[in-house]
Amino acid sequence: MISYRSIRALLAVVGLFTVASCAVGDPSEGVKDGSGGATADSSETPSGDPFAVPRALDLSAVSDPCELLTQQQVQRLGAGRSQADGKSPWGEDQCRWRNQRMNFSIAPDTTQPEGLEFAAFTNTEDGKPTHEVNGYPAVSPKATDLTCTTFVGVSKRDVVSVSYTVGTDGRNDPRYSEPCAMSDRIAGMVLDNLPAE
């Protein structure tokens, strides 16, 4: 059976050949950003690494996942009281907020060394982030009308996951009815609270 690392190594080699063959084209091609260079693809940073973070954040600095949001943020969300929610699929503590409008959990991941690359590899067709949250690479697997999960890479190896479900009273309320907008918003709040490594 081919390992995840072997597949990544093969994709990296294929990518090098693709980059080399594209480099022979007309340098004037591409959208200019006004500085004389081509604008980077929206899914990649100027360094070409779609998983690069603007500044590595220390997810392990907050030992209790229920403290990844401040009380002021919880009040702004209208989320109510937090409660410990057992272990995440990767074995770390997670925390949940639940009421009639919404139900969401926050789960840090500091144990899987591949970081966001693993979430992208297992949840996207091209193995790349799907978007950014506050400038950090993020992956949202296929969402439904009621649920969405956002994985955000806070460093090369650490990820925070926010899983959001619209509650019964939130379905007709535009503040709560868009699950991916809410999971991204909550993930962004968590990023604001994390110190740099």
C-alpha cells in the first residue's frame, strides 16, 4: 500500500516538472499586480507554498479548548455556556457550545505532524487549502445547508478545527443560518486569541 508521504513526494516531483515546463512561456502572461510581477494564485502565498502561514501561532499555549474563545466573543456570538465535549477523533480535548440557534465545537490538533496538509489531502480533490481565514490557510470539506467544518493551519504542524451546525431557531436568522460563514468566523476569533510561537 502506498503511504501518504510517498504520494506527497510523487506529487512534488510532478509539480517540479510542471513548473519547469510552464517557466518557458511568455513572461508577460498572467495578471499583473502593478509591481511588475504576476499576481499569485488566490490559493497560494507568494512563496508558492499554499500551506504557509503569515505567523506561526502557539496552539498548545491554551490547554483548555473551552478557553480558545473569550467571554466577550462568546457573548457576541450568543453561544451560551461552554462544556467539555470529550475527545476529538485525534485524541485531544474539545469543547462545545450549544443552544437553540447553534451548536459548535472547537478541537485543537497538535498531534498529527502533517498539520493542515493531512486535512487537505483527505478532504479536497487537489490536496490544497480551499480558502483562507484571517490570512491563514483553511480547508472546509463538503458542507451541507446546516453543517460546516473549518480546519485552519496555525503553523506547519498544528491545526484548529471548528464544526458548526445551525440550530432550529437559527435556520431563519441570517446571523446563524450560513454554516461555513459561521465556522470561519469562529475560527477567526480563535486565531485572534492565540499567541505567536
